[in-house]
Amino acid sequence: MKWLTIFLAGILFALGLGISGMTQPEKVIGFLDIAGNWDPSLAFVMGGAVGINIILYRLILRRRRPVFDKTFTMPRQRNIGGRLISGAALFGIGWGLAGYCPGPALTSGVTASSSALLFIVAMLGGMLAFHVTQSEHEDDDVRNRIPPGDRKPADRQKIASAATPVRHI
Amino acid sequence: MENFTPVSATLGGVLIGLSVAMLFYFNGRILGVSNIAGALLKPHGEGKSWRIIFIAGLLAGGAIIAALSPDNIGESPAQPFTLLIAGLLVGYGAMLGRGCTSGHGICGISRLSPRSIVATLVFMASGMLTVYITRHIAGA
């Protein structure tokens, strides 16, 4: 059952990408082409997705834990630094060049589209390049979320100082 | 604005949003595709099973679109060499920045995470600048 919900979430996500037009790189580039024939559709895609989740996210977090796992696995709060900004900048360049980002590329790859497949291979290469050149401290940036009712003063201090026990991913 | 498709865009966005909520509600995981794919490449990573299942679902969904509405899947206008560079940048950049359009742009912003808001603004600006250069300056 747990695996079914994960599988279905993947299907639903792909369907959303397809219906929204995100699996059409020309359309994505059209959104980024603010000086040209601008297509604002991507803003509506994000609006729909974020609008839903701003509400649902908080509702879901009222639970102690997800349905099929012991804890929520959350990104640890970290500062906004050079890595975040340069990573996002590099990502944006690639995104603007191809009109692909990871989700749509993988979804499109199923059709054996040559542009998607080439992008995917290169993307995996770029990810691997990062893994082999960076130290593994990146494992420290997720944590298991202790439900609010279970937190003890020591936990609150730990959370505040971002030293919560790490669940390595 | 001749390609503007607000209805299908919003509908697709809502489906995307529901899938994000679904993964979080049932499995407590953030739907960040770059993390899902990227973690599979680490030799000693945890959570490989669920990530593989999720990507299988993604591919199954892609197959459904390809079967029912193939026009919704388009080719990139970029040349092969550009696609290579683009993929490398997206892959590396997503790892360095710890997220992508789904992880930061949807999940992070929904959590009102300042990190994700900044990341999203940066990659939007970077993408827009890139397209401006390639479409209006370099004449590519």
C-alpha cells in the first residue's frame, strides 16, 4: 500500500506536468522569454501547485507522522549562502538553454525523445560530477521531524541550534 | 501572448500540487525530483527503494501522456551540444543548490522557506537572462 501511494504520486506528478505544458520545452522557454513572445503559463502552474500546498502542507503537519512512515523527513534549515545561490544560478542557465528541468525531462524520456534522453544523460552526469567532487557533508542537511507534542526542552534547543539527530539520506 | 494556456496550466499545477501533498501525507517525503534522482546516484544513500518506485511512477505517467496526448510532450529547441551543457548545469546546479523547480519552487515555497524563495528567484532570473541572451542577443 505504501509503495502504491508513492507510485501513484509519481504518475499524478507526471500527468500534472503533461497537462500543464511543462513537458514542452518551448513553452517553458516561452515563460522565460520575458522580452519576446511572453507566455505566462508557468506562473499559473506554480500558482496552482503552490496555492494548494500552502494550505495542505500545514494541515498535513498537524499529524504526528505520515501515514506510512515513522517521521516526516524534512530539509534542515540552513543559511542562504553561496552554494545555494550559485547552484540556483547554474541550474537556471541550464534550464533556460534547454527548457528542461529534472521532472519534465524524465517524464518526456519515456517517449525516447532524443533531446530528453540527451539531457537526462548529461543531467545524471552533472549530478555524479557533484557527488564525486564534493565531500559528503551534504548528508547532514535532513532531519527527522519530532512532532510538536513530543518535543522536550532539550529538543527545542536542539532544533533551534539545528543540531537535531540526522537521518542520513 | 498567443501561447497562453491559463486553464490547462492551472489544472496541471493543481495535479502537481496534489501529488506533492500525497507524497508528503502518505510518506513524509518532499517531492524534489533532483533529490529523488540525485540520491539514487550516491553509492551509500538511503531511501533508494521509494525513489525508484516514484521514478517508475513518473515514467508510467509519461507513458500515459505519450499514449493519450502525445502533443503535450515536446522536443527541446536546443542543439545536441547545448542540451549536453544544459543537462550538466541542471544536474550539477540542482545538487549544489539542493533543489530544483519542484523541490524549491513548489515544495519550498509552499513551506514559505526563505532558502527556497531565494533559490527560486535566482534560477528564474538566471533562466530569463539566459533566454534573453540566446534569443535576443546571440540570435541563436
